Amino acid sequence: MNRKTAILLAVIVFCAILARIYFLARAELSTYEYNVILLAARTITEIVPNTMAIAHHPFYYYVLHWWLFLVRPMDISGKLFSMLCNTALLVAIPLFSLHKKAVFNKEVALLTALIIAVSPSHIFYSHYVSLYGFFTLIAFLFNLSFLLFAEKEKLRYAVWYAVFTTIMLYTQICGYIMFFIQAVSFAFIGKKVKKWAVVTSIIFALYLPWHILVFPAQMASWQGGSAGMRAAVKHDPPVPTLQTLGQTFIDFSAGSPQLLFLLIWIMLYGMIKNRNEVRVNLFLTAWLLLPPFILYLVSRNIDPVYKSKELFFVSVPFFILIAKGITCFSRAIKISIVAVTVLVSSLALLDKFYLEPPERWSELVSKIKSIRLSSDIVISFNSQEPFNYYYKDTHYVSYSIRDIEDIVSKIKNEDRFFVVVRADDPVLNTQTIEYLKEKHPFLSEKQYGYARSRYGESCGVGYYLFRRN
């Protein structure tokens, strides 16, 4: 790497880290993130049975488990791990371009790193406690090791390929799709199928214990889930539409359909100009399009499992193909395209992180503390809410709907009590609140609460203050 390239990469990484640290400081745990941390904080033996029937396999939770053990507090620690994964991805792409077998040059790598650095979706997932950022990094390393192994089947490339493939399969169910893509790709890129078959056999041997362990639980979960989904279809179909599929790529384009149209045009132009690189372009296109398409078909015909965030990892080939397209233009047009991308991404960040109120549980805690009397009771009817992390003096926490009657009977003689709620939780806002009104002579008044929307997740947090008549 020459000095100029190194300086450009350092500037991109430095600016990206600054942006991620800034937004990291503003973020608080959402309900989903809190549940991820609760699972990762369990013992190693408890993690396995709790990931047997879901699409997320245990490897990420094992890694996060030890990370949370080493770095505290847990809310900042979990977000910091996601930020490190995203930063590692940002650095890994330009470093890979230095390899003599790299499928793209340094200019493409730097442009890809720049797009990732300013991408609102990547900034969001860089401080979001979930496996999506981690899996995106592993998927890139998996594809990198595959390309190296397919081009030159040395022992070290075979080891890398086996390691990253096994990690990917033990991280998320989308690993199956990526492995299938590579199996097909090897027929076009690989030189010696026999060596690939040997490595694949080793991978299957490493993954087989988990598959045997979880397959019955997953089948039972999918059958039960599918039955429930089919019943729900009568009212509000959860299956994805073509609009849902399109929204996945709009999210990668800073939420702008217009920018997506421009980027697709640039990507196609680059593929035409670089038609001598047909094998690489086909591989990147398969990595980009097949996972969403396969999940879409599964969700339409078998089980509605399609979620845009599960497909976050396909943003990497999307950005690489766009960067390859940008390099085909003149210098002035390159600068213009990059400037438009940065501008639209900045406006999207402003909209997502400033104009839309975030979910701030600490504000709710501060508000309750400021008006709570020493004799007041505080109740959380959901043990999985971040409120229970930020507020340590909760008197009663419900772990199931069955606990509600027991809690209500214990507070029947109290003059005042707080009930922490989510505004979008129909159980808490209807059944529970109405039950409290019916069983006890209290008046309820919504004192504090607000809603927010963040990348398709709607949530409101607040409380009811109940007072005796």
C-alpha cells in the first residue's frame, strides 16, 4: 500500500470511527438489544437450548458472552462490540485489495470503504447490539477465503475457508444460503473439485453435531410458527411483498428510492464496462441477489421468515459493485457521485437520529424518580424491557401474563403505583390496564411517554401513574 492510499484509508477510518462513537454515545438499549444481552449473559450451557429453535445460532452469543464478561458496562460493551465488527469490515476490504488475487483494485476498495463509512444502515448497526454486523464481517471473510481457495488451493486458504464457513454456519441460518451460492460458484471458478469436496466434508463434520442437536427443535418451531402465521394471514398477512423486497435495498441507499435508482444505474454501467470480469461480477451479483430472493420465496410459500435486517450482509457486494461502477467514470463525475452519496447519507442520518426521537429509557427512569414518592410502588409488566436494566428499584417484575393477577393482589392496598408500559404493546395497554381499573378503585393517567420509529421498528415507552380515588 503506497503512502497516498494509506493516508486516504486512515482518514476514512478515522472519520467513520468518530461518527460511530458520536452516535454510540447517544444510543440506549432497545428492547431487542436488551434481550440479546440477556441471552448472551447466560451461562454457556444455557445459550444452546435458547438458540435451538431460532434462525440465530449460538456462536455470536458465545463471543458476546465473553466480551461482556471482559468489558463493562453491558449496554456500552454490547454496542462497542458491534462498532468494532463494523470498523473491522471497513478496514478488511481495502486490505484485501492488496492481495495479488484480489477481485477488485485499491480504488474500488477505498470507494467501498467510503460508502460504508457514511452509510446510515452501517452506522446504525455499528451501535446496535445484534449479530447482523458480526455476521456481515464473517460473510465477507468467508467469501474472501473462498475466492482465494478457488483461485489457488493452498493449505492455508483451505484452512481459512473451513474456519470461516464453520463460523458462518454456527452464526446465522443465512449461512446455508451463502454456502449454497459458493457450491454453485465453485463449478465456475474452482480448479480442483476434489480438494473442495474434501474441505466441504470437513466442514460438514464440524457442523453436523449442531445440526443433529437442533433439527428436531427447529422443525417443531417452524411447524408451529407456520401454523400461527397461516392463522394470522387472514387478518394481517406477514408474508413479504415485492415492495418489502425493494425496501431492503432502499434501506441500503440511505432510505432514498431516487438514490437507489442512481446507484443501480451506476452498478449496471460498471458491469457493462467491466464485462471482461464476468466471473467476479456474477459472483458478487449472486451474493447480492440470491439471499433476498431465496428468503422471499421461502416466506411466500413456506414460512414468512423474511426480515430486511437478516439480509444486512448483502449490502457489502452491493457497495462493491457500485464502487466498481464509479471507477468507470471520469474524475469529475466520480467526485459528483461521491458528493451526492455523502450528502444524501448525511441527510438520512439527520432524519434517523435527530428528527425522530430515540428510545431513551434513562429519560423515563429520570422522570419517574423525579416525581416518585418514597411509598410509591414501581411495576414492570415485562421482564425483558430495558427499563429493568436502567432502573434498579423496581418492586415487581412480571415474567408472564400469569404474574399479573398475583402482582395486582399484592398492591391492592397501595395508594399510588407506577406501571411501565410500551405504547405499542396491546396486552399492556388494553388487558392489563383495564384489569387494574376493573379490580381496584384507581384512576389511571398517562403521565409520560413518546413513540419513535427506527429502521422500521416502532416503539413507545412511558408509564401510567395509578392513584386511589
